[in-house]
Amino acid sequence: MTDRDFGRVRLGGGRSLPSRRTFLKTAQAGAMSLLPLQSARRAGAQAPSPAKADYSIRIAPNSLEIAPGKVIKRTAYNGTVPGPVLRLKEGRPVTIDVTNDSGYPNLIHWHGLMIPSLQDGAAEEGSPMIEPGKSLTYSYVPKPSRTRWYHSHAMAMTGLNKSTYSGEFGFLIVEPAAGYPGAYDREVLLAAHHWQGHGVSLQDIKKGPPPDNGLEVMYDAATLGDRMLGARRTDPGA
């Protein structure tokens, strides 16, 4: 076998350079190898979204007529109050995409679950806030089982038109890993809620308010499900 068989020519001192044929082949191969690299870079700029989440929740304002002529403004999960029922399996990982269009920093707390603080949805425990217009994916292993609820953990402070005051909550059901021990005929989920809260003074009627007077919250309406208590439906098919 000669040096020519390797496509190389021998120089003085034992050094060698590629032959013209090998040089051209190498240059051609190098140019072709750049194509996948450039394609990969373009693909990286338009990377496909990760695997679809088990649930997606959008926090956004809307309105609801809870009684004839009685319309309330609220902030809902996927347009409903309560939000969509989240039915999880004990010990089975779950991912939930949350998009915050509420207009203020927000987050969702998964009430009663033993999960890491970053996924817990409570800012005081270290969970990150979701800025307006942004999204966040929660990923955790739900446990223990029970019927619970999920809700906003944004501090309303004096703004009683946001967070849980405005309807940011829903049912969270963690089914036992071993299955239900008993049987039932029908599952009914009912949520009572008070609306249009406003602060009132806690004062002594005779002596007047004390220097360290606090505030109590009073409400103008209450609902069971999506209907105002005491209100009658006007549609004959209801």
C-alpha cells in the first residue's frame, strides 16, 4: 500500500499534506456537514413545545349574571367559577400549565398537598409569582389523596376584587392510588362563594372606633354554584 492509496503526498522531514483529490473531498464533506448544523440552529429558534401538559389553566377576568339583572365582575379559571375540576391520581406525576392574564402578579396554590415549596404555589414558601401575561408550568407528584381545592395565593390586601375574592378557586380531587374503598351513585360538587366584598369598620357603637380599629369584610351577594342564593331562574328549561 502506497501513500497515494491514502490520498496523501510525502514532504521532506516526514511531513505530509493531503493530495488535491483528498482536499476537495474533505472540503465538500465539510460544507455538507455545515448544513445540518445550520438547520439545527434554525430549529432551535423554533423549538417544538414540550409534551402537552395534563391540564392548562388560564386566569382571566370575565363577567357572570348570577341572578336576573345581577351581573358581577370576576376573575376566573378557564372562564368558570369554580374552575375546572382537576382530578389527579395519588403518586402519579402531573404537569399543569398556568397562564396569568389576570392583570396582576399571581400564582396557584395546591391546597393540602405534600409537595416541594417551589411547586406549592405559595409565595411565602418560596414559590415564584407569575407576572401578568406570563406562563408557568407546575409539575409535582400529588399526595395524599382526598378532595381538596386549588386557589390563588396572591395577596389581595385592600383590593377585594382579585385573588380568591374574585373567584379564583376550583376543586382538586386526588384519587387514592389503591382505588376508592366504597361505591357511590353520583358525585356532586358544590361551592358556595361570597361576592363584591367591601371593608367595614369594627367599631363600638357607643364609644366609637378604637385607635387600633380593624376592618371586617362584608359582601353584597352569595352564590351556590353559579347562581345567587334566593334567585330564581327565568329560563323555562332550567
